[in-house]
Amino acid sequence: MTEPLLRSARWIAADYMARALRPGDAAVDATMGNGHDTERLARLVGAEGRVTAFDIQAQALAQTRARLTAAGLIDRVTLIQDSHAQMAKYLERPPRLIDFNLGFLPGGDKSVTTLLPSTLAAVQAAMALLTPGGLLLVCCYPGHDEGLRELNALRALFSGIRPQEFNILEHVFVNAGPAAPVCFAAEKQY
Ligand SMILES: C[S@@+](CC[C@H](N)C(=O)[O-])C[C@H]1O[C@@H](n2cnc3c(N)ncnc32)[C@H](O)[C@@H]1O
């Protein structure tokens, strides 16, 4: 049987990452968590590239540091324990791609989740920081209350952006129920 083309919101995000990034690029993981996406990005940008990853939880930094060290990729990654809303303070060059995987740390404290005010501030900062032609990815989880608020607010924000600034797609599995994760992809046009 051939591989399915339509799998999950995260699979769609990973597919965009692979298509958007080239060796030597700069990329941001705005929600590092256990570091799966940080590792994916680090592989894609290569030894000359740079990944800057953010999380507010020390546990996430510890998990990600261990994962990237074991993979031999830690030298191309900067791990920062701060809110992604502060990302402009830390980036040395405009990233080609910024990825948000909203929500809480899998296997961690579910009360520590991304929150609408900082998510909105961070997404707006990310849109300004991207290099021309750069890509923003945001996965939302409307199966919990704050995730639903984030999805609705981001949908409203993105709907108001002029196409001359960004082309924005919302990927929704329309027959998977209202709690199904959603992936936004926004490509900078200027
Ligand atoms: C769904 S998890 C990310 C999973 C991760 N992409 C992975 O590959 O394992 C969301 C993460 O966002 C983090 N987070 C919550 N608020 C944040 C903020 N303001 N800035 C940065 N990270 C935040 C949480 O601590 C959690 O680890």
C-alpha cells in the first residue's frame, strides 16, 4: 500500500518544513517541548544552519538538550528558556521558518499550556521577523478551552492579513470533528 498523503496537522507541518528549509538556513522552534521538532529542524538546516528554540519550562530544555546531544546536533541549536513572545530579543538573523506547536508538553504538566495573549504577541512578532519568502507554521488544538480560543483568535488575525503581505492556508480535517488539530501555514510575500 502507498503511504497516505493526508495524515495529521503535525505531519502537514513537517512536510512544509522539509520543503521550505535548505542547508544553512535559520529556523525557530517557538514551542520546543520534548524537542522532536527542534531535532527535525536541526537536521534540515544542516551543520551551517541555526535553530533557536524556546520554551518556558526547564523540563522541556532538559529533554531537548538530551535529545539533541544524543543525536549529535546540539552544536547547531540554541535553547532558550523564555516566552516565545520575547523571540525578537534573541534572534541574530531573520529566520526562514518559524514553527509553533501550541498546547501543553506531552507527558508534562497540562496546566502549563500556551496562552492566548502571549501566543498572539508571539505570532505577530514571528510574522514581522521572518525573512522575505519565509514560512510561519502554527498547529492549534481546539480540543481544550484555551486551544479553541487560540484557534479562533488566530483565524481572525490571519483572515485580516492582506494577501500582498502573506498567503495563508488553514488545514482542517473537516470530517474529524471539532477537536481535530488545525495547521496554519503562512508564507511571507515581501
Ligand atoms: C505541544 S508542546 C510542543 C511539543 C514540541 N513541538 C515537541 O516536538 O515535543 C507545547 C510547548 O509549548 C510550551 N509553552 C507554553 N507557553 C509557552 C511560551 N509562552 N513560550 C514558549 N513555549 C511555551 C509548553 O511548555 C510546551 O512544552
